[in-house]
Amino acid sequence: MKSYAAVDLGASSGRVMVGRAGPDTLELAEAHRFPNRPVRVPEGLRWDVLALYAGVLDGLRAAGSRCEGRIDSVGIDSWAVDYGLLDADGALLGNPVHYRDGRTEGVAEKVWTTVPAEELYAATGLQYAPFNTLYQLTAARSTAQLAQARRVLLMPDLLAYWLTGEQGTELTNASTTQLIDPRTRDWARGVADRLGVDLGLFPPLRHPGDPAGVLRAEVLEETGLAGPVPVTAVASHDTASAVAAVPAAGERFAYICTGTWSLAGLELTAPVLTEESRAANFTNELGLDGTVRYLRNIMGLWLLQECVRAWGDPDLGGLLREAAKVPALRSVVDAGDAAFLAPGRMPERIAQACRASGQPVPGSPAETTRCILDSLALAHRRAVADAQRLAGHPVDVVHIVGGGTRNALLCQLTADACGLPVVAGPTEAAALGNVLVQARAHGTAGDLAGMRELLVRTQPLTRYAPRGGTARWRAAEARLADR
Ligand code: ADP
Ligand code: LRH
């Protein structure tokens, strides 16, 4: 059996996991977890990328010590859209900008005066989100940093470059830039030319499973690993890795990747580029093996994370137990609303949204938590229903993966709201998808269906049956639509 290190960087924490995979085995153990704390400096909200890199090195050292210094390969995935700029010497120019930074406000509208939103969607299949890389690069257009930049490296590609000295742009993550055509799975050159984006700044595309260099000698020394250690390109968008690790059988399933975000949708074989789909803000991101991740971004547990931070970090388990006792569906907010994107004052912003829509204003933390979880379940219901209708792809089951699987109340409410059985798990789906793609590249895992069979056989899963009461969810949905 081989050992793989999966570096998985989420918006709230980074982790380095050790995966062991064989024909009938898939084991995952956490070697190291570290917080991912963005920092607000005078110029805006930035990722602390050096702290993240230090966490990766600590994690690789910890991973090595679990495997007598012998790791067969390393793979890296992270959140999407963000990037670092390198100068002509290959040095990083400034700290990567956080996708919640305000610099992209109003930028999309300007872009659409050159390439109308309808055309942009038809060419790239990407939903509107203010932080798509295209809008970030446009917002940066007149900055000294971009003028000096010779390279754009997406976050996982930047870390891989620091580990190996080699550069590439991994495709699944590139598909979140709004600069990729989901039909050709190549750069959308026409769009880039019209908008003055220099695609030459990106290194060549690479695909999950491609070799991505070997750990540099200094990295081996610092981590105590025995070389050579290859780095393998995985589905480097965390959501792509997580979807690859959805333990589904067949095609009739929806998935919800729950963590800081909820990414809810379907796995398809071709993109849906209709005007109706654009209006419903569904995205066509690229997945493993020619698949399309047809999904909607929902604010996710970010809403709760920000409240918990505002309340001084009370115990989450206790809060969820109290929230379970609060009557259901008293007030709901639109968990897809970009108004919740920026950090800060989240309990007040949720209260304000309830007040503005004439609903009871949640008072206690338990009531606010209940409002968030009801709202998320409602947004899950809408996304799962809309995706099926827009793609003409019916489902029988909803799979929930990611940190939200630890929130039993959210899983049950999602089953109730969707009126479908929910299968929850694995929690560390992105890391498992990362490991499985490495294992396949190194000869110990099968195709996507085979990977999923292995997950079903090896991973603990929890099932939630819908408890009825769909009419109440339908009514809450209508209530929200009326406001
Ligand atoms: P990301 O990858 O975006 O950083 P995760 O997938 O790690 O996010 O999920 C983080 C979320 O998981 C937290 O915001 C929290 O709401 C939820 N979570 C983590 N641990 C627990 C727990 N013990 N009980 C309930 N929810 C939890
Ligand atoms: C989740 C995620 C999501 C993106 C967002 C920026 O971690 O990758 O798929 O839309 O971060």
C-alpha cells in the first residue's frame, strides 16, 4: 500500500492528511491542521500565504513522521479563484487578495459593457460571482503589481511552485477563473482577448493526475522526507476533489459540499449554457474525467462561522443543541445573497434581513443559528430542485460531504427540505478526492466509478430520511420569493 500526503486548504482551515490506498483499502488520517486566518491591512483583505506555506511544511513533516519519512506523492487542493502574482524573477508580488475583499464591487457591470453577461455565460458557463478571477484581474488592471507581474499562479499552483520550482495551471481550478470554455476544456481565448486579459500570464494547463515536479532539496531537508517525492496534480479546486469523493452509485444523485460554502448541484457530462441557467446563477465548473460540476454557490456555514466569531466563540455543539429546540422556519433569509459575502457584524446583518422582509427578528444566538440552518436547508432545496429542472437530470438521493456533515441538524433539515434521503459523509471529502487521484496516478485506484465504490465500502456514512412536511418548506420558499 502506498502513502499519499493530501494538502487541503479550506477557507477556514488548512490540513495535511495522510492517505493510504490499495485495491480494498482507503484510510485517511490527519497529520496536521492549522487555522487559515485572513488579515485586513490598509490596502484590503489578504490571505496570509506565508503562514499557509509554513503550515504545509509543518504538515508534510508530520505526515512523514507517520510513514517513516516515506511519502509516495503529494497533492494540493484549495479554495478557488484566488491567485498570487510573480515578478520576472519568480518572486511573489504582495499577499494574494482574498475573494471577500471589496475591490471587485461594480467591476462585473463594467466587464459586461464589453462582453455582455449573456455572452460571457455562453462562452464560459460560469455563474456570476463578484470574485471570479476574471473580475479580480480586471479590478487589478491599473495596479503597479499587475504591471510588474509576469505570472499568475492560482493558490494550489503557487504552493506547488514553492514546493517544486515548477509551474502549471491545473484545469479544474482554472475553470473557476471565468477564462475557460467548459466545452473545449481549454482557455476561452476570444473572451480573454476582448477583455484585455493576457492569458500568457498563466503557465500551461495541467490535468488531474499529471506529474507536477518533485519536492525541492530544501523542502526535503526542512520536512525530513526521503526523496525523491513527486508532487502530483490533483483536482486542485477543493470542490472538484470533494465531488470526486462523493460516495454515489450511478448518476441519479445531487451533492452538497458543505463547509465555509455550500456548493449544491449535479455531476453532468456536458455543460448547461442556457439563458435560463444563467438567470438561475448556476455554474459549470470542470470536474474529474470530463465531468461538469453544475452547481450553485450558497453562502454556507460562513454565516454561522461569522456569527460564532461575533459571539466570542461559544461551544458549537451546545449552540446546535439549543438551535434544534427553536421552532422551525420562523424566519428565513436568502442564503444565496451576495450581501452576506463580506466579513463582520453577521448577527446584525441577518437580523436586518429578517426585519426588512417583515419576519420575526431572531434574538438569541440559538434563534439566529436556527434561522441560518433553516435558510441553508431552504437554499439547498432550491438548488437541488432548480439543478434537476434546468439540466433535465432527476435524482433520488442527496449526498452531503464536507465539514457540514458534522452538523446533524443541518443534514436532517436538508433531507426534510429536499424531500429526499440524504447520505452524509465523508467529512474530509476534498482530502479523499485528492488522495484518490494521486493513487490512480500511481497505479492503485480505478476510474471515478471505482473510486466511489471504494469510498462506499470504506467510509462511514450517515443516512437521514426526510420526515415529511415539505409543504412548510414550499411555503417558506414562497415567502422568501415574495419579499
Ligand atoms: P472549509 O474546508 O471551507 O474550511 P470545512 O469543510 O472544514 O470548511 O467545514 C467547516 C465547518 O464545519 C465549520 O464552519 C462548522 O460549521 C462545521 N463543523 C466543524 N466541526 C463541527 C462540529 N463538531 N459540529 C458541527 N459542525 C462542525
Ligand atoms: C470552496 C470554494 C468554492 C468557491 C469558493 C471561492 O472552498 O472553492 O467552490 O466558489 O471556495
